[in-house]
Amino acid sequence: MFQAQLTRKTFTRAVLATALTAMMPLASAFANPVTPYTPSAFKAAQAAGAPILIAIHADWCPTCKAQTPIIDRLAGDPKFAKLKIFRVDFDGQKPVVKEFGANMQSTLIVFKGTAEQGRSVGDTKEASIATLLGKAL
């Protein structure tokens, strides 16, 4: 009886440990969520002096689809824990796209408070996107 209980407890602990280990990569995905752009949220982040990424995104864009997991991975890095990420819908928010001076989707713009620190268009290299994000810190 004692051995059966011990085996059951050991098995349960092993299952829980495995489940928690499998979920660890997901924790970083939720650590720094991408927020749909609104002028008020953007201005609040600027006023707080936060590092900010504006991602001009289109769901149909293959380059944007390639950028998304890279940005998600980098956002999970503790270095970028305070980064505020705002997604601008290229098709649905044309006035905002124009306001940022973007000519196409897959444009990434970083701010440190109110000052633009850099931008890129069509970049899908993790190292250079990380360098761009670093300019906002």
C-alpha cells in the first residue's frame, strides 16, 4: 500500500514538473503583450518615458508574419521587460500609419519617451531587430 501511494505521488509530481517545464516558454510570450495602438495608450507610454515599439502590421503580410515571432521572443527577454509594444493595423488605421510617416507594412519604429530613436522596414533578422529595440532603452 505504502509503495503504491509513493509511486502515485512520484508519478503525479513528475507529470506536474513536466507540465510546468513545458509551459515556461509560454510565460515569456505573456510577459510583454502586444497592444493594439490607441493614441491615448501611446501618449501615456510616452509621458511615462517608456521604451516603445510601434509595429506597423498587416495580417496578410508575409514579412509581418516573420517579424511577429521574433518580436515575441525578444519581448520575453528581461532586457526588454519595460518595452511597450503597440501594433498599428496597416489597413485599418491609415491615418495613424500616415502620422508615423510609414509607407508600408512591416515598419518598426522605436521611441524613448517622445523621441523617435530609430526605424526599420521589412527587417526579419533577429539580431538587427534586437539592436533596434535596444535603441529605445
